[in-house]
Amino acid sequence: GGSASSSTIKQVKLDKESELRIEVGNDTPLRLRLLNGNAEIFGTELPPEIWLTFPPRLKFAVFSWYGATIEMDGATETDYVADETPMISYVNVHAVLEGRRSRAKASSDDSESSQGPRVIVVGPTDSGKSTLSRMLLSWAAKQGWKPTFVDLDIGQGSITIPGCIAATPIEMPIDPVEGIPLEIPLVYFFGHTTPSNNVELYKVLVKELAGMLDRQFAGNAESRASGMVINTMGWIEGVGYDLLLHAIRTFKANVVLVLGQEKLWSMLKREVSKSEPIVDVVKLQKSGGVVNRNAKYRQRARSYRIREYFYGLANDLSPHSNIANFSDLFIYRVGGGPQAPRSALPIGAEPAADPTRVVAMNINRDLLHLVLAVSFAKDPDEIISSNVAGFIYVTDVDIQRKKITYLAPSAGELPSKFLIMGSLTWLET
Ligand code: ATP
């Protein structure tokens, strides 16, 4: 109904255990609804008959366990039905995790046994890691658990803007259009979209996040029993591989799901076989529906994510442009700052950049178009160990008048004067 012209409406019948794979067109949204039967999008059931609107460029699948009829209205880049999917193997993993959650809940003592599964999803880029994480979380939430989603992917994360690692409890199946609610995430700002900018800092932040979650879990039996699902980056070679091992150990993961790569599975299996307590390393097939995204697409997706933070998915937020005096803000950068000159060092010593040194920055035109994080730190010493309240975007630096103009989610004072900069930029379009 509505304003849509009926000529663009089409019905698709899904047999049991098949899925409709869709890439929404570049310019116009797509409307879709479930006419009859049951169907889900990445683990979240579709309500019957209600039209849902999907934004341009979104790539997703509508899967049916028992058969369904779907109605679509609008242009797509592609849409086709596939009857070969790895969904049975994915839901089997879910069933095993459910068993562990129930056992954790039933165990009365406060020791290891009351800890539910800590699942980490690993694999190359475009193997479907984020998608599998999402399904496992939504299926668990549907059964009434409150699993914690941890996203370590600073390039294409799904909790907050790029350049961050973050965690959030998932209390309801994830909305197929809106994604993860942004209300209560725990966010640490790395400031770059690839860890190679500062590997040491990345590790330190992963450790901070894991420590914080451990403390939160200690007082929350429900979260502890529900466990976590940890999404990782697609960088699996060399330092990327070391970072995976670091994440597995730091989060004390007890289930490692390896998507789409035999070699990675066998390497990780050998590596953690000596671990105590036991870590299960499970190999899973990659879905044929996962869409490859090139560097340009990824860059654009990052830019849309930042836009979404300030303006909302449907332009439904109104950020405020604020002006501050240089003297009101304190901007820091971690690592990579100016090093001690050779002349200031003892003879024979090499100037070494301390990757976790917090360096105070002067305000100048270099800040233009940077996205800065607003730290919860009360003191510069706490910058690395503190999570962040949110982000601002620098739109003008007036050297003469010593004023800085920035976009923030709302008007009024920033929650803190301590800002962190990295290399994360954005060009408002
Ligand atoms: P990366 O590590 O590079 O961030 P990833 O391994 O996490 O990628 P996903 O983000 O899960 O991969 O998937 C890549 C894209 O493919 C996403 O846009 C996702 O929505 C889409 N996709 C995943 N599975 C399907 C499917 N079965 N049908 C259609 N699209 C899918």
C-alpha cells in the first residue's frame, strides 16, 4: 500500500531452510514484509505483515526455517534465493552455547563454572564474522539471555564509530534495520582504523576493555551466565594473527569459531591445545551470501557510520555546532608524539617512541576534520585506562581568535575537557 507504485512490488516464496539475499540499490531504500510463514534476518524474526524499510546499499538475507512468502517493494542491486546455507551448522553452535549458559546459570558457586560461554569469532575479511556474531547474539537474546557483544573490529565495527573497540549488553534480538542500540556501550578510543598505527596501544585497550567487563561480570550473575560474543578484525596474518591470540587469551575465550579458513583453524587449534581450561576451536563454513567489500566501499561505510553517529540513520538526530576557546579544551594523542631529541638522551641511547605515552597537543589547523573522543578521564594520566563518553567533529579552527568550532551530538558543555585525537577524519557530505 502507501505511496509505492504497485508495479515495483514483487512476491518471493522461500522454501524451508532457504534465504533471499538482497543488496539494496544505491539510491533508494527498499521496503519489505513477511506475508506468511516465518522468517528472520540474521537471527531476528520478522514481524508478520509490517513493512520494514531498508536503507540504500544494505546487504542482508531473509532466512526461513520452515518456509515463508516475502513481499518486496523497490529496486535492488541484486536479489536471489539460495537454498544452500550454513545456517544449520550455525544454529547447532547456538544450541551448544545455550546448554553452557544453562549449566552456568544452574551452578550456584561463584567460580569458573558460573561463567557462560565466551565465544570469539575469527576469520579473514568478508567471511561473515559480524553476521554470525549477530545471529548468535539475537538467538540468545530471544531465549531471554543478556549476552555481551564485544566488537574488536576498529575498521568496520557495529557498536559505535570506527577507530574504537566496544562492548554492549544485547537484551533483545538486534533490529535488522537499526542495528545495535547505541545507548549503553562501553567504548575505548583507539583513534585509527587499522591497528598497525599503534599495535601496543591496541593491545592495551583490549586489556582495559576485558578487565572492565570482568569487573562488571563479577557483580552480575545474569551477564556472566549469558557470556560474550566477540567479533574480531579480518587481519589474520602476522601481527594480525598475534592480535587474535592476544584477544583469545585476554578475554579468556573458551569457544573459538573460525569462519572460512582451514589454515587459521588448524593454527589456532594447535596453539590453544595446551590451554587450561579447555578452549574449543570450531571450524565453520562461510556463507555463500557474504558480500565482498572493497577498500572504497569500506571507506565509505566508515564515513556513513560517523555520519550516523551525529545525524542518525534516518537523519533523525540534530547535532549542535558549538564554539569553544582554545584554553577550554585539552587535546591528547597517545604515542607517536614528538620524541625526545637525540641530544637530550644519555650517550648511546636511541630515541624510542613510547606507544602508550600520552602527549598534550597544541590546537592548530591540523585538527580540522578530525573526529575526537571525549574521555571520561579525570586526569591526563587516566586517558588510556578510561572509556569515552562520545565524539566531536572539528569543523573550524580560528587561530586568530583562538576559537575552535565543533559538531557534537548535543548542545551544552562536553562531559569532559579531555579530548583524544588519532588519525580518524571525516568529510561531511
Ligand atoms: P570484515 O571482517 O571484513 O568486517 P565480516 O567477516 O565481519 O567482514 P560481514 O560483515 O559479516 O563480514 O559480512 C559482509 C557483508 O555481507 C555484510 O554487508 C553482510 O550484511 C553481508 N552478508 C553476510 N551474510 C549474508 C547473506 N547470507 N546474504 C546476504 N548478505 C550477507
